[in-house]
Amino acid sequence: MKAEFNYAGCNVFVAGGTSGINLGIAEAFARTGSNIGVGSRKQEKVGRAVAGLAKLTTGKAFGYCFDVRNAKAVETAIAGFAEEVGRIDVLVSGAAGNFPALAHDISVNGFKAVVDIDLLGTYHVMKAAYPHMKKPGGSIINISAPQAVVPMSHQVHVCAAKAGVDMVTRCLAIEWGGEGLRVNSVIPGPIDGTEGMARLAPTSEMRERVVGTVPMRRFGVPEDVARACLFLGSEAAGFVNGTIMTADGGWTQTGAALELDAVT
């Protein structure tokens, strides 16, 4: 991806930034010269991501192993990154969990797990980063999902969790905006090569049906979401606060949920 933004000297932390969309976001910030920190549950993924990011950035790369459901672990990791680099300019909170299931088939623990990872985990990350964010001028970006705004069969747990994420975004944009700290969400559309898309559309027939619901008639790629994050983290978005930005090819505008019902 062409480096259209310059984050040299900036410090960026991406929670969940060791795979999929979130790794793509971390790589985009790394290419622009930032010091980059990532974290997720599996040490192997963390190590692999940090090694790759270190090759991309002129800054430094750091990795942390934690579960976003564990508030103390999140706090320790983010404080450790802030201690290394001084302050956090951009925070991306992207850890998420998903699986297709009808509401009456989801166990209580299964529903709770998604809410705990997506919603509570997002809150843990934001709360832990708040004391270390640049004020004024800092940017927090939560990675949401189409399920936050489009009701979908087989996705009641994710719809509930991601709708909560976007409302947390709006609330904290109000609470923290006075300190010059911006809080926004990005909603990716169907992104190819991700675990989530593999679960929602595991066959070629399902993939074709999903693409048919996207006005731009293609899957997105992680770089599509990363570019939105690069913008939201930059001074170009200096007066953008509390917005829910889509990077979905228009997917959430089309009644795509009706088609998704048929393929999940």
C-alpha cells in the first residue's frame, strides 16, 4: 500500500493486531513510520506479527500477549507500551469473536463470550489506554461490524455486541472530546481472507451470494479498512468525532442481511 500518511514519530497501538483486518491496520501504520504495538491472546501470533511489523516500519514494533476480557492484563500491556514509547497517539481496538448460530441454539456461554470479547473487551482497551493517550490530538478507533446497524439472522449475539461498541464510541466521543481526544468507529464490509468471512461464507456459492449484495461487486481487503483508520488517526480528521464510518463498498445500504440469511 502506498504510504499516503506520515506517522513517523507517532505511537500506535492495535488491540487484536496480530491477524486479519487488524494486522492489516497495524501494517498500514507501520509502513507510515510509526512505533507500533500489537496484542492478542496467542504468543505465537504476537511474535510473528511483531517480526513482520519490525521489517515494515522505520520505528519500533512491540508485542503483548493478553485476553481483552481480562481488564488487568489489558491495562498492564497498554501501560507497558506507553512506558516504552511515552504516549499513545492512535489506539485501534479490534479484538472480536463471531460464529453463525440461531438464537435458540446459542448457549449462554457462547452469547456471553462474544459480548465479553467484542463489547466488554473494547471498553477494557479504551479505558486502559485513556490515561496514556495524547491529549489533545489523540485518536481512538474502534473496529465495529455491519451487524451493529443491520439486523442479521444467525448473528443476534454479534449484532448486540457490535451495536454496543458503536454506542460506547458515541458516548465516549462526548465524554472525552473536551480533552481533544477523538473517538470513532469503522465498520468493515465483507473482507476477503479473514477468519470471519471464512465462517460466514465458507463455500464458493456463499461467497458469490455475498459479493452479489455488495454494490461495488467485490470483497474488500484489509487495506480498505486500514486506509479509513489512517485517515481517522490523522490531522485530516481533526474535527471528526463520534462518527461511525463504513468501509464496506456500500454493503450496509442494500438490505444485505436478507441475502446473508440465505447463506449462513
